[in-house]
Amino acid sequence: DIPPESMDYILNISKETGIPVCVEPVSVDKARNLLPFLDRISIVTPNREEAEALGGMEIKGGAKGVIAVADAILEKGVKYVIITLGAEGVYFASQETKRFISSISTVVEDSVGAGDSLVAGTVYGLCKNKSLYDAIRMGIAVATLTLTTKKAVHPALNPEILEDIMTRGMTHE
């Protein structure tokens, strides 16, 4: 929900400094506001509906539709597209890699904040020099943990728990 002038300013600094920018669209309307800036965004993390707005097309035909929308967003200049698909996991794409990653099965207490948690966990993984694949898996682990509580941040959240969830699946409460 950043004004266009501020987004332009941030992206100019990003370009000058070489610091990548990750953007969580938040809503379909706010995703549309990103369209003029896509060629300067490093990572975008839309859900299915936000991806349709960014790609300018509906997702039809299951997996093929998700792939087509991700490709359309890549063609607009984004380096990495991570489409969140709820219980179906995520799809991530770059010019070099295209891959679905499964979600981790869990009992959902509350879904509020799960998307934000996925983004935060992914960025955390990248800051810890994980590959993009492993960083996204870390994001999925944080999102899974978030789904199990009504709190904004799960009280058990720590790096050891995340590694355990990534390795063995959801076994923590």
C-alpha cells in the first residue's frame, strides 16, 4: 500500500545499490498498482487472484494456467515469481527455474497472516544465504506454523523449529 512516488523512489534506490526488492501485493487492487514497476521488482509473491491481475490473464487449466500466468509476469520484468496456492503449496518461477513446492499438512487454526509469514520466512532464508528453493521451503514452514495459532506470531517460532518443520513436516503445536 505504498504510494506510487514512494515505490518509484524505493525501486530507484534498489537499482542504484543493487539491493533486491521483494513485494507482497496484499490485494488484487494493490497488485494492479504494481504494474508500472514490475520491471524493477526482484521478487513478487502474489496469491492466485493477485497473480491474475499482474499477469493480465485468468488462471485456467490448473497447473498449466498457473505456469502461464507466472510466465506472463516474468515477461514483464520480475526476476522471481512466487505464487501462493493455499493448501496446494506454491509455484515459483524465474527464467532458469520453474517448480511447484508442496505445502505442509497441518490443522488450520487461523489463516490470517499466513501469506505474510511465507514472505517473511522466504526473505529470512535468502538473508541466511539459502537457495531460493530452500528459502521458499523456509517460508512455507513459517506459514505452516502461523496457520496453527490465532496469534500474529507463533510463540514457538525459532530457527531450529523451522529447520525441523522443513525436514520432517508439521509436528509442533
